[in-house]
Amino acid sequence: MRLFTRLGFRAGADEMYMHISGLAVRLSWLTAMVLLLGWSIHDVVLMPVLPAQFIVLLMAIIVYWAVYLYVQRNLTGSREE
């Protein structure tokens, strides 16, 4: 535990750490999606079949938007009961 403290990590996460980790996750997700899209386009050009990485890309996008819409709906309280 002291090693992490010496490296600059703290025990509790404040707003800045949450912002930094959120930014890192968003950028890594964007990078993965761009790479999967490029790989998919490359494979479609070489072989006219639907590659597996394109299906992974679509599933990741579907999960992202489903969670985004669900959380947005629940946090804003726009649901009428």
C-alpha cells in the first residue's frame, strides 16, 4: 500500500480523480471503436463477409447507448410513473 502512496495514489477518490478516470475510459473506448471500425473495413474490402470484429463493434455501441439512455432517464427523473 505504501508503494501506491509513493507513486501518488490516494486512498479516496475525489472529483479530480473521477474526472481523470472518466476521461481515460472515454478515450480508451473511442480508440478501441476506431480500431475495430478500421479493422472491419479492412476485412470487408479483402473478403466480402461480415467480420466478427464488426459484430463486437456493433454490440459495444448498442451497450453504450442502452446504458447511456437508461442512466440519463433515471438520473433526470424524466420517467413518469
